[in-house]
Amino acid sequence: MKINYEQAKETRRDARFVYNIRYSKEVIAVSQSDNIPDFEDHFNWFKDNFQQYRFIIIDNKRVGFLRKDSSNYLGISLKKCCRNKGIGKEVLKTSKGRAIILTSNPRSFHCFMRSGWKLEGFYVTKE
Ligand SMILES: CC(C)(COP(=O)(O)OP(=O)(O)OC[C@H]1O[C@@H](n2cnc3c(N)ncnc32)[C@H](O)[C@@H]1OP(=O)(O)O)[C@@H](O)C(=O)NCCC(=O)NCCS
């Protein structure tokens, strides 16, 4: 599988691509926050943060994105149609950083482990 990457730009199109995946029902369900901003608020935020994003490209099509924030935390999300096809594993094999994975997301945890990432600690919360 040949995977390419494209740096995100400060455009509505790129902000929209991220928004549609990031705030989809399935991704919200495995996220730390269930807050869904308006697209315009997201776009304003994206204009200051677009450099953190790279799109994952297969056969000249965007299938998802990687985000690396200023603290070296990595996020990955694929379009629904592109999950469970081995793309996540391939991307994570060549990625580095730190990631927080909720226990409600066993697929993601499995995928990171299969790609050479190591469990380093426990993330605990109390409400
Ligand atoms: C998490 C994500 C990036 C993984 O990428 P992917 O391309 O779907 O994953 P892959 O197909 O490469 O690998 C999935 C692995 O998890 C396994 N898996 C699938 N569902 C599982 C489940 N419920 N529990 C445990 N393992 C599971 C698959 O069998 C496969 O492992 P295998 O190759 O050993 O059989 C992708 O599914 C995604 O974007 N999900 C929504 C957003 C998200 O969860 N992002 C991560 C936040 S930390």
C-alpha cells in the first residue's frame, strides 16, 4: 500500500475535511471531549493550527488525517469507509510521538500496539 502525505493548508476545504471526520458521531464517541463546535468556530481555530495536520493520501485520495500538536501528541482519524483496511497500521508504523487512547477505543489501541508503539503508563480520571 503506497501512502503519501499532504500538508494541510489554511483553507475552508481543508478545515471542512478535518471537521467532517473529527466531529462525526463515531469519532466523538472515542474522544476525550464530546463538545462539537460550529464549523465557523472550528475554521477560526483551524486557521491558527492547520500546520499540525497532514492528510493521508492513497491513490490520490484523502483517506484521513494525522495531527501532531505542539506537545508531540499524535492523533489519527480515517474516513469511515477507509477503516479496518490496514491503513492505520501502516501510517502508525512510520509515525512517532505520544497518544492518548480511551479504553472505549480497543481498535485504536490494538492498532497502535501492532505498529510498534509501547504502553508507557495509565491515564486515570475521576468525575
Ligand atoms: C483507529 C484507526 C486510526 C485505526 O486505523 P484502521 O485503518 O481502521 O486500523 P487497521 O485496519 O490498520 O487495524 C485495525 C486493527 O484493529 C483490530 N480491531 C478492529 N476492531 C477491533 C476491536 N473492536 N477491538 C480490538 N481490535 C480491533 C483489527 O483486527 C486490526 O488488527 P489486526 O491487523 O491485528 O487484525 C481508525 O479506525 C480510525 O480512524 N478510527 C476512528 C478515529 C479514532 O479512533 N482515532 C484514534 C483516536 S486515539
